[in-house]
Amino acid sequence: MTLTALIVTLTAFIVTVTALIVTLMALIVTLTALIVTLTALVVTLTALIVTLTALQPVKQFHSFHVTQKFTTVFTRTHHLFLFCARLIQSMPSYHVS
């Protein structure tokens, strides 16, 4: 390969890599704009939820009790599952030939 052909090949490679970098930078800008838009949406929805929650009468004790009860039941079920898993793991295994 001659020196001129090598320079042309390297120049084409550099142009291709530069185009790839520009494309990736455009993608990063687009993703950043998407993140900013989603963040604005989350802030707007949060403000809406806060506004709607502030308008509710104070009858949240029942829902708190239900949430606490669900958490208790979920935790007990999880502990029972872990206990059963430990029992199964501690059982000796018998290999049948």
C-alpha cells in the first residue's frame, strides 16, 4: 500500500469516526432534552398530587391503618417464605443412582 493510499484511508477513517462522534453528541443532546421534559412532567404531576391531597378532608387514618396492616402481612409472609427456604436448603439431599 502506498503512502498516499494509507493517508486517504486514514482520512476516511477519521471522517467516519468524527461523524459517529457528532451523531452520538446529537443523541446525548436529544436524551438530555427528554430527561428535562420528563423531569418537568414529574414536577408538574407532583404539584398536582400535592394540590389534590391538600384538598382532601383529613380521613387518612383508615388508609394508614390498611397500609400498616398490608405491610405487616407482607413482612410476615416474606419471613415465612425465608424460613421455608432455609428449611428446604438445610435438608440433606439423597442421590438415587
